[in-house]
Amino acid sequence: MEAICADGTKKWAVQTVAGSTRHDPARAFTDGRPVSVGVTGCEGQRNAPTILNSLYNLALFWDGHAKALEDQASLPIINPCEMGQPNVDTAVAEIAKFPEYQQAFPKVFGRPPNGTDLVRAIASYFLASLTSSQHKEQGIRELERQRALSRTDRPQRDTPRAFGRSRCSQSRRAIVRLCQPLQIRSDISSHSNQEGCMSDKKTAIITGASQGIGAGLVEGFLKEAYNVVATSLEVSHKLTASPSLVLVDGDIGKQETAVKAVEAAIQRFRKHRCAGGEHRNLLDQTFHRLYYRGLPRPGLDQSVRIPLCHPAQCEADAETEIGERREHLGSAS
Amino acid sequence: MSISAALADRPIAGENSSVSMITKGGLNAAIQNLAVEYREDGIRFNAVAPGPVDTPMHKDAAKDSTQPVIKMATVKDVVDAVLYLSQAGHVSGEILHVDGALPARRW
């Protein structure tokens, strides 16, 4: 894990796998071009945004069409005007030809190169890409401020616009722990939703949500401070997602849509149930479920996205986290 | 929580809904049975059964007429009922009609 996250992933994500220098560290993790050029010489429609501070983003790409860092990591691979691979598996096959990755994947993920781990590794690299340690401290202070607000009357979107150039996908949330490069997240898509996870809100899944009674129910439940997963054929065209509202397009007559809706509710709004005792009042409850250490953990089903840490590990993490926060806060002040 | 229809058990003259109400009536039956089956698990099942609601589905329906007027419910009327049931911890297996006492008019 250390080998890939500290060095290998960076080289791999930025240079080798990307097939270009689209996110060149020497150019602030951009390519410095007016519009990006793909592997076939095809010019894209936009320039390459920096990946710095990606962990603060609620949505990704310039137009915000990707909601998770995995998407930001995987979509360029199969975009014909970027890396031009027919699918992720093809990219995996290319990567698997490199001896260092043949060794690194089993070491980090416990299995040979595969698409899931490829995307996860790149996404984790994004998470570790921050502009400076100062931002970590700034993030810690912001996190502490949000904790204090969450215990009183917390406004919905109140934090200052802080990091980097403003754009539609820019978020101001901070989960400082994710800056640690040696931790791989298990639930990356929920990184931007601390709002619902930190509160005691209930969650409602509403079908047929794009109009009529369904749309009214979405509005009504949000007003009642519920978290809402809204689904219908084209709900994303009719409603706008927010920290308390997840949109799932699909036909509810198909089982896969129901599964997606439930998974979205679990991913975004599930409360952490691992740490207990006095630490629950001191720590972000989402903290432990956002990453896990020491992959893989036999016997744990990662697909259900449950908190992956053992309770004893959570307690240990809690102690470490509290100490680190105090240390950072002390040095910052 | 399901959205059923008042017509399932309160038919109205002029509204020929016998076929479509097969599903709504079945839904009501399922709600009431599921409420009993999962009572021990603390899972509640309820339905809201609205009459005509002012939604895009009824955008062409007359809201005023010289004929006996069926006052449409608003979406908020339905939402209020759903929110009530969602918070009513000891209410389960209920079909809550939101139809403005439509049958009382005996069309």
C-alpha cells in the first residue's frame, strides 16, 4: 500500500495510465492547454481541471456531472477523446503488463490488477492531492467548526468558499483524515455528504419523484429535515441534488433501480454504528466508514458498504484522531 | 408507505376505474397484511388514498363546473397525510383517505 500510495500511484495515475500529462504536477496538476488533447490527438471541449483538493468537491469535472471520485477516475479512461480505451478492463490489461503493478496490486489490494482497484487507487490519489499542509489545518478548523454547529443550530451550507479556483463543482466540505495517503477509502462516493451522515436525520426513499405527488413529497420531507433519495425515470432532469437529496434515475419497475435507490440511501446517509462510548460525541460518525485500513479484510462484504473497521480498531482510531486534531489545532493557533 | 387511491374502495359515478383499481385495491390489501406480518419487527405499513389531486395528470380536468363539483386535493394535502403517517409511531395497516369526504356527497 505504501509503495503505491506514496509513489507508485502518483506516477501511475498521472503519467502512465492517463496516457498523457493531463494532470501534470509541474503544471499544478493540469495540462496547461486551452483544451485538453487525447491520446489520438483529438481535442476536447474543455481544459483539464486540477485534481488538487478534489476531496472538497461535491461534484466533479467542470460541469459537475460526476458525483464520485471513482467517476472522475474512470470516465476519462473510456472517453474516446481522452484515453480512448474501449473499457476499463482493457486499461487493466495494459497495466497488468508492468511488473511493478503485478507486484503492487497484490501487495495493496490482495489481488491482481482489476478495474475496481484501479479506479479506487486513482481516486485515493486524488484524495491525497492537496495544495499544502496549511489546507489540512484549515480543514481541521473548518471541521471542528462544523462539529460545533451541528450540535446547535447548523445552517445548511454555511462554510466559506475556500480552496482553489471557484467553479460549479466546488465544495467547501473538509474531511481532513482523507488527506492521509496511506488510507484507501471504501466508500468514496459518500465523501461529499457529511451533512446527512453527521445528523440524526431519517431517510426517505421516494419513487415517482419527478412531478406531482412524488415531487411534493420530496419537498415536504426535505422541509421536515429528512434525507431523501428520489427516484424516477429522469429525476435528475427535474430536481437538483443537494447534500440531503440524492437523485437516482431509473425505472422503479426494475429491481436494479430499487437496489440503486437503497444503496444510495445507505451510502450517503447511513449512520456510523461502529465507534461507541464517549468517542461518539467527539468524532465525526462518518469518519471511520470513509476509509479502511489494511485491505483486504476477509469475511467483510465490501459491496454492502458497511463500516469496515473492527470496533477495537475504531477505538484506537478515535484516540489517534483526537490526539492529531489537538496537535494540529494547537500548532495552527 | 404507499400512495393508493380513494377510488379503490370508494367508487364515484362517472369514474370508470374498475380495472385500474384492481392494483390499488390489491395494494391496500397488501399494506394491511404486511402491517400484521411485520408488526413484531416494528415495521409499519400505511397507505394514503387520495381522491382527485391537482397534479399534471389532471391538468385538463375542470376545477369549477355547474355540475356537482369534486374539489381537488392539492399535493400539499397528500404530503401532509404522508408526513403524518411517517411520524405516527403507533399507526400501521391504515389506509388514510385524502378525498374531502367524497363519498359523503353520494354522487
